[in-house]
Amino acid sequence: MPKNEGAIAANQPAPDPLARYRQLEEIAANGWQLPTSELAHLLGLKTLSGSELERYGFRFVKVGKAGIESAWKVEKL
């Protein structure tokens, strides 16, 4: 790695460990539905299977389609 890249990386702020929870909270509060790929990325998964799952204090329920993907509703537990 060139010296510049290491220096730039060292100056980056640490990721916000609560960002995922804030995003899920906002999605649930607004009743937004997410396609499978976006929800999987937000949860740090490669894909989602089944019609319902719980993680991080939220329930994710498959509710229909978002284009060619499934749509998921987010509920806070």
C-alpha cells in the first residue's frame, strides 16, 4: 500500500457502531419497505432466506415485491 493510502485511512473517523440501529429505527418508524439486497447489506448478510427473521431487536417480514426482489417490512421489537 502506498504511503498516501495508509495516511488517508488512518485519518478516517471510525464507523459509527450505532448507524445500523438508527437506520433500522427510521425505516421502521416510517413504514418503509426495503428490497432484499438493501436489507441484506444493512444487516451485513449476503442474502436473506425465509419469510421472517429477527435480528438486532427488529423483526423483518417479507411483504411482497420490490421490482424483481422481495420487499421487507421492518418492525421494532
